[in-house]
Amino acid sequence: MSDVAPHLLIVDDDERIRGLLQKYLMRNGFLVSAARDAAHARRLLSGLEFDLIVMDVMMPGEDGVTLTRSLRSELTTPILLLTARGETEDRIAGLEAGADDYLAKPFEPKELLLRINAILRRMPEVVSLDTGPKVLMLGPIRYDIDRGEMWEGDHLIRLTATESQLMKIFAARPNEAISRTKLVEDLGRDRGQAQERAVDVQITRLRRKIEADPKQPRYLQTVRGAGYMLAPD
């Protein structure tokens, strides 16, 4: 498990900042998922386990401090808050809500990276008290969401890094169509038709590993005009 890259969740309503942070952190060795607001973050957190959450304070609807306070009642995942407000009282409010650290905008990406690594170094190894791993069933294939592993019986199906990241994206939004453009964005790639075609290739390869008949997919479906959808049993 120590060889698995830490999985970060970026929560920011600014699409440009969200994308820049995602690409920067992925280039520095992290697995990164992104949420556009508190509601989106809750959906991701309900299906995936993260090593750290990087969250903007100033978001429409439920703000970052309120979400942090709410999450602290059920999660021990470390939280780093980002905000344009750097006054002492705002930092204290964030820390009192349960945040592990606080970084005022604008900031240097390198400082964010250093703070993330410092928090992760402080986190002890913990034993999960869940009743069992979260698993998606795809016929004879089972996908362990917590571990990011795919099994058929006692045989481990080896996934490439991109296939593994795609499965995490789909597992966070089962039975929901995800556009090719969104998949490109979540994978941290530059936008464009070439990258969308590259996603099509990755989907084809992934289908070969989970479908009885990859040409007539049952579980990783194409939704006309909307994108791709994972439809587990």
C-alpha cells in the first residue's frame, strides 16, 4: 500500500484554479480528483477514500469552513483550506472547524506542495473500522473502490495508471454519464479532440478487461450524446 500514490480531493468552484491545481499535483505524483462545490465533494467522498482534501473556503452555497465542520463529524481525512482571506480570525475559524492547515491566496504552488507533504507525513497509518471494503460488482469482476483494485475470483486484474484513474472517476459516479471532455479534464490532460480520442482508446482497453463482449458492453456503456457510463450490478 505504501507504493500507492496519495489520493487528493480538490474542492474549488473556480474551474481554472481547480484545473491548474489538479494538473500541478498530478505532475508531482498524486492521484487527484476534483469537485466543483460542496455537494459534488460529498458525492465523491461517499464513494472514494482520500488521503487529503484541499478545499477553497469561499464557495457558493455551503462554504469550505461549514463543510469542514460537517465532515469532521464523520471523517478523519486531513483538510487544507484555501482562501483569499488571510486575516487571523479567518484562519482561526478554519482551524477551529477542524482543518489541519490553512493557506491564503495567492500562494506559490510549491508552498502548497510542501504543506500537503508535511500534512501527509504527520498522518499515522490507520486501520479501517468499516464493516468491509466498498466494492462494485461487474458480473464476475469486482472492483474494490478503497484499494483501487480489480479482481476476478482470486485473480488480480492489472490496470494501467490511466485505467486505474478512469475506474476511480467512474466509481465515484456510477450510473451517471460522463462526457469525454470531462474525462479529459479529470485525467488532467489538455483539452482537444486528440485527447478525447485518446480517452476512447483507453475505454476500449478497459472494456477488454471487464466485459464478456467488449463490442457490446454491459457495464462500461456508451451513452449517445452524453459520454460513457459505468453501470455496475
